[in-house]
Amino acid sequence: MGGGGGGAGGGSGNALHPEKVKIVATCLVVAVGVYLLGLYLKSGAEWRSNLSLSLNMKKKKKKPIRVYMDGCFDMMHYGHCNALRQASALGDQLVVGVVSDDEIIANKGPPVTPVHERMIMVNAVKWVDEVISDAPYAITEGFMKKLFYEYNIDYIIHGDDPCVLPDGTDAYALAKKAGRYKQIKRTEGVSSTDIVGRMLLCTRERSISDSHNHSSLQRQFSHGHSQKFEDGGSGSGTRVSHFLPTSRRIVQFSNDKGPGQDARIVYIDGAFDLFHAGHVEVCYAFPVYSHVRAF
Ligand code: CTP
């Protein structure tokens, strides 16, 4: 009995006091609560940082604005380059359509330079990202859809000179109607047609005795394009361009970075009269020189 009583006495000594049980249970509940709160805060912070990461990525991945300019670009001159410079400033990527020989023949008469040479010239311009060959002269419904859905073009761009088709309609009427047309300022004082006129004047000057034809050509190709001669219009035909080479304009045309410290610098000179595909290719003969890119 005595042993049994002793056993019973030991059992009651080990039994937990209800107060103690309460304290332990409270501690456990608090610990689990703190743990769960920690988990919640951690996952919230992760979620917030994931959200801001994806928002940043979305910001970075914003769709680039793609603009399209087309043209003949026959005997490419600084008016064309200035047009491409302005067009590229209206978007993030500039796609240029070079009009096919056949389309030029049908709409304006034969070009001097064939399409593959015109492509080389346009491709060499630093503001051009992509070139499409054999572009149509007019923006037709079908071609406009191709530009929007295949080439992802946002805007179609042309100079502020009227571009009329043989039937008198506007070549950009559909793009204007679709609200996807933007205009740049045409550079006065230079055009492919005028260059042809200057060449004819050059040959005439060699036989100046033919003064009647000479002055009629001057009227047609110079005064007709509101050009001025430095000698007041009567003499040798030295042209004054309307393209002002101000320091701001020069900066717009310059390359933004100079040669690196160890760059090999190559000098090339020439008259570069009527800059053509051969001039471009001779510059590309020195591939280390990214900034020999034409214009
Ligand atoms: N352009 C320009 N300034 C110029 C000549 C052309 O801004 N002096 C622009 C045109 O408005 C056009 C683009 O360059 O958006 C391509 O011109 P092109 O098709 O070659 O057209 P033309 O106007 O016939 O150019 P040019 O008179 O030199 O033949």
C-alpha cells in the first residue's frame, strides 16, 4: 500500500499545473503567430519586388515606334539625308522604302541610278535601320496594310512638298486618311532634277557660245527651283544653297563619338562630286571605321 501511495504521490508531483499549461500554450500560439507574420511579410515584400520588376521590364520593353519613309533617292544628295535625319527623329526605328526603277519610270521618268545603287546609298546613311527594296511610288491600300501588319510601321513620313501621281491624286492620301501620316520639312535648294540640270549646264558651259540654250537651261533648273547664283544670276552658275551650315546643324549631322584611343585613322580625299555607291564602298573598305558611315 505504502509503495502504491508513494507512486501516487510521485505522479501528482509531475503533473502540469493548469497555469503553466496556459503559459506554455500562449507562448506556442505567439511563436506560431510571429512565424506566420514573418512569412506573410516576407512573401509580401517578394511579391512587391516582383511586381516592380515586371513593371520595370514592361517599361523597358515598350514597343519601339517604327516610322517609314519612301523615296526614289536618285543621285542621293544632302536634301535626302536631311529628310532621313528628320524622319528618324520622329520614331525609334526608321525603315526606308526605295522605289523600284519601273515605278519611277511610270511616275516621273527614268532614274539616273539603278535601284541596287540607290539601295547602297540609302543603306549607308546612319539614321536608317532597315531598307525595303522595290517599294511602290504610291502608298496603296495593300502596301499600307503590309507596312502596318508585316513591318509594324506606326507612321508613314514624307517631305512637305506635294507628291502627286500622274492622275493628279496625292500619293499619300490613304496614309493621311488613316491618321498615320507625318511630315518633315523639305530641304530647299537641292533636288535630283536640279542636279540633272546642273550637269546639263556643265556641258553647256564648255560650249558657251550657245548662250541662248544656256540661259534657258539656267531658268529651267535654277530659277525654277528658287535658286540663287552668287554672281546675281548672270554668270558661271555657282549655287547658293538654302541649307544653312550652322554649328547646330553640323552637330545634328556629326557622329556623336570620336575615334577611340587606339583607333587607326585613315584619311581619304576626293572631290566627291555626286556622291555615289562607289564612294560608299571605298569608305567601307576600312571596316574598323564605323564612323566613316556616309553623311
Ligand atoms: N526630300 C527632301 N528635300 C529635298 C529632296 C527630297 O526633304 N531637297 C525628301 C522628299 O520629300 C521625300 C524623300 O526626301 O520624302 C525622298 O525624296 P525622293 O523620292 O527622291 O523625291 P524627290 O522629291 O523627287 O527628290 P528630288 O527632288 O531630289 O528628286
